[in-house]
Amino acid sequence: MLARPYRVTRGSDYRLVVRRGSRCGGARVVTSMLTTGESRAARFGFIISKQVGTAVVRNTVRRRLKAICAEALSRVPEGTDVVIRALPASATASFSELSADVNRCLDRLVKTRS
């Protein structure tokens, strides 16, 4: 799982990443990335609205996204904040489909930052 030091926790940080960060959209998720320049590990945040489904479905999607991001942590540069917004289609997506969407967006955003 994704440990606490690797998570965005403050609302102001979420807003900053979503408003000022680079964005990549897919069928199941929208990924925003902002490089802060701080010397710390990359952090991930998740936005899963009630449009995705019931609490059980939303928590399942959140757990899947956390597992995907834990695997991708080494590919994201230091000092970067990433916020992933789950779209309603993520509720019916398999783990591999969700993983493909997130990894495609992360690769694209990291590539444009370089």
C-alpha cells in the first residue's frame, strides 16, 4: 500500500495540483501533476466522488489506485505531487485497465516534465 509520507493530505495541496498542474485525461481517470521542487519523495492524492458509486465501490477504486501508485512511485521524480481523479467508468474497470490508464498518464506527464 501507499504509506502516509507518499500521500497528499491537505486540501490546499489538492487544489494547487489540480489548478496549476499539468493534466492528462483518460477514459477512467484524470491525472494532474505538479513539480514543487522540494527535496522529498513524490506524493499521490485521490479524488473519488459519489458519481463513481457506493462507498464500497469508491473504496475499492481507491485501494486499486493506491496499489498502482505504490508500484509507480520509483518512476515519478522527487518533489512531485500527483492527484488522480477517478471517473465513473473506473467503477467497472478491471485492475489492469485502471493500471494501464494511470501508467499511460504518468508516463506522459513525466516525459513532458523532463
